[in-house]
Amino acid sequence: VARRLSLRKHPECHSMAGGKAIEHLAQTGNQELLTFPLPMQQYRNCDFSFSGLQNLVNNAIAQKEKEEGIQEGEILSCVKDVAAAVQHAVTVHIIQRTYRAMLFCIKNSILPSKNATLVVSGGVASNQYIRKGLQNLADANDFALLCPPPRLCTDNGVMIAWNGIERLRAGLGVLHSTAGIRYEPR
């Protein structure tokens, strides 16, 4: 969404990563000026998917560009409102799916009856709006919420690579030969 909104060109966001730029602009945006249907409402499971939301957001941005008479790549006058609406929709989707997972774990006695904990990490845990929503969810269901400090909430790819390094050092589950491995860059 940040790329589609050309936030690198926005004077407040030129040096920010996309997620941080969305969060920054959303703070002063009006999330109610645009509403996006929540993804996957027809599925009663715990899966997350943002592809449908991405398409809806892209279409809304294109419509706003047409209304404002600007070309793709120019900054919309309502960019803060778009950021706020997207951040809100993503947050509600995450909260709904996490709540379903919590209920599933409770129903199936997967979690202890007391002192259950919700752990959130990765880039999404650095977003304070999402974190606050998950804190409210945890509080309402007598869960503790654990999140690393935002400076440690980096991209999951870094965490996966770190896990690989630790497994390599420990000699656990590491392939020592690349024969038979196929990969295709995207």
C-alpha cells in the first residue's frame, strides 16, 4: 500500500519504511472516510490473508486518483485517510483471526487455564495501533500480551535467517548438500 501510495515522495515519509509510513500518516487520518470490507469473512477459521484487501485498496486508490485528476505516483490529498482506513482494516482482521485462534486453543485445552499468553513479534508488532488492538483483545480475554520492544520487531525474514544461523551452529536440521534443492527467484 505504501508503494502504491508513493509514500517515498511524501515529505513526512521519504526516509521511512512502508509500514512505518502508513502508521505515521494514519495517526492524523480519518479512518471513517474510507471503509474496506474485512477479508475472508466467509471463512470461520484462523487464517490470515490480505490479498483481497490489497485489491480493494488498489481500486480505491485508483478511484481517488481519478476523482482528484492526478496520475499514479502523485500524492493523494486524502493519503492520510487511506492510510488510516487500511491500518484499521488490517488491525481488525488480525484481531478477529487471533481471537478465533485463542478460542480454538481454549476450547481444545491447548493453553493453560490460567496465565495464557499471546506473543506477537515481527514487523507487525512494531505498529502501535495493531499492538494496542491486540493488547485490548488480550486484556478482554485474560491473556498476557508479550511483544518485543519495537526496535527488535524487524522483518520476519531476518528472524528466519537468524533461526537458520542458530540451527546451523547447533547442527540441527541443516542440509549439508544443496544437491536436489530447486529454487526460483521471484
